[in-house]
Amino acid sequence: MQDIELAVLISSRLCHDLVGPTSAVVNGLELIESEPELAGEALKMVASSAEQISKRLQFYRGAYGVAAGLTFARPMTWSRDSSPRGGSP
């Protein structure tokens, strides 16, 4: 496999993994705007989705940053729900 093919596959996977929670953030904000009485529930959805995005980005930074020679202050670990957790660089 050529480097460009690998880059395309990785990019596609990153976009796939981030589009769901990112869309949930956008939808939650639209819901708050259109249905203010649902703001409490919508904010919970936005916060949860933002946390998922953050964890995934931290994992990707660790996975692909280590391959590029970068290191983390703390090693990456996995929680019981398979969500990546790790230290910040």
C-alpha cells in the first residue's frame, strides 16, 4: 500500500468517527434555539458529544503523534466502554 492510499484511508476513518458526535453538537444547538424548553436535555447531549469528540481527538493525537515521534505525558489507556483516555502532551 502506498503512503497516499494509507493517508486517504486514515483520513476517511477520522472523518467517519468524528462526523456523528459533531452533528449531534450542531443538532443540539439548533434544538436549543428552536425549542428553548428542551435546553437542559439538549445541553446534556451537546456536552456528551463534545466529550466524545475530545476523547477521540486525544486518542488520534496519541496514536498518530507517537508514530510521528511525539510522546504523551501519560500513556493511553482504555476505559470499560472502549472510550480512549489519555494524558495531554
